[in-house]
Amino acid sequence: MYNNNNNNNNAKIKVISSSGGNAGLAVTTVARNIPEMDVTVIVPQTTKPIVIQKLKKLGADVTIHGSIWNEADDLARRLVEEAKERGEGSVYVSPYDDPLLWTGHSTVVDEIISHLLDYHNNNDAEKDGSSKQQPEIGAVLASVGGGGLLCGILEGVERNYYSNNDKKSNVVRGTKIVACETEGAASFAASFHASSNNDGEINMIRLKDITSVATSLGALEVTSAVIERSHRHQKRGRETGNGQDVLSYVCTDNEAIDACIQFAADHRILVEPACGASLAPLYSDRLRSRLLQEIDGKDKIIVVEICGGSAVSLDLLEMWKQQLQS
């Protein structure tokens, strides 16, 4: 939703966002369908040319600024303030730190639960005519950059847990949320481990730099809301004893890249290392053994949120493969 308060009714409102790639593509995709909007995306120097080309093709004005996303974001915010001072219609759109985005992300949990229940009702219970145990999600794995997606997943799990529909509530009753990052971009892990989940104390930690190949995870600091929501999820698990928890998994760049390569071989889908972070607990022997030990019940379902396929190509995948082997 937007309001153009500019006195010139013919003037377009400018949407300005910062992005490592994917969020900028989303903003541009929406804005190009609204005639009254122009979109500018500020990206850091680490953004791959393939993403910049896609942004421009979609109609965005692209400015490359800064060595990391935070520097690009600073410029985006400054441009919005300068435009407002000139009386121009301009609005800043965060790539992750907005409750509206979190609610949008949360609907993926609704979709997963509906799919699992439909599959159970239409298949499992009809195979031998017996009533089989309904599906339970043991864990949801998701990559964390600034924390927007994870905020949404936590919101969706909480909403369905407190739903009046017992079947939906039972699917997520003991669900563990696994926050996945790479070394050198683990801003969630830094704040999560520095904050106490017993007394609710929040200590936000800001990384000094981003050194991971997974540049689209490169926020120096996550939104504080994701730590608050993680604590709430953990507290509910402690109070009910149902097993709900939040786990922080940090993989190496090599583990993320190897997961991308194996996933492409298994499913013929290309994803970038930022997504490889959430796949690493499945493909890395080190992380997989830990994950299986921490999930209660052998029949529980593991859900992996697969995202981040914009900044990848066959050539890049081959380059990462060579880096892994060197």
C-alpha cells in the first residue's frame, strides 16, 4: 500500500530498496505492474552481474554502491530522505525488516500444512483403509540473511499452533525451527547465542564484515524481531514440553556449495550458496547427524524452504565446484 501525497498528480512515486538481489527482484516485479511507480534498487558490489541484468530487464534503475549490503542500504535510506526534502514522492522498502513482509512469508507455513493434510487425507489413510497418524513437522530449515523469512516462518507456525483447527495445530505442535547460515555471514547466530532465551534479554550483535561466498545472506545484523520471536517459540516449547525449539546451524562455504551441487544433481534445480546453507544439514554428514539426533520421532517430517535461485547459472555452479575441489 502506498500514498502519493505529491501535489503533482502526474508525478510518479519512487520506490527505493536495497538488496543483494532477490528482494530487489521482488520489489521490481510488483512495482512494474503499477503505472504510478518507478523503482530504484541499490545493490552492493558483490551482487552478481546476472542479478543486475535481471533487475534492469524488469525495469529497475540500478545503482551499485558499497562493498556490502549494509552500505547499499544506507544509501537507499539517504536517497529517500533527500527526495522527501525536495518534496518528491518517495518510499523506502526494506528487503526484510517489515511486519507486512513477515506476514506474507508466514503464508508458506499455511501452504505446507494444507499440502501435508491433503496428502495424508487423500493417500496415506486410503492405502489400507486404516486411520494412520497425521503428519507432524519435526523441523523447518530456512536460510537467514536479515531474518525476514525466518520471522515469517515463526509467525506462521505460531498462528497455526493457536488455530482453532486441531489438525493444523498438531502438525506444528513440536516443530523445531532451524536457522541456517554460512560462516562469515552468521549474524543470526551471533545475536541468538548472545541473547538469553530464559529471561528474554536481547543482545544484538553486529558483524564486522561479511566474508562468506553467500553474499545474499550478507546483513551485518538481523532484525531484533527474529530473536524475540525465536525466544517466544523456545519459551512455548519449554512451558508445554512439546519439543518446540529454535536451532542455529552454521555451515562452511564449502558445505553450502557442495549442497548446491548435490541438490542440482538430485533435483535438476539450480540454487545459490545462500540457499545451500539450508540444504547443508541434509547433505553434510556433520550437520545431518546432528539434525537427526535433535528431531524427536523417526516419522516426523523435515521441511526445507528452498529459495535463492536468481544469482546462479551453470557456469557459476561449475566455478563453485572447482573452488570446492581446489
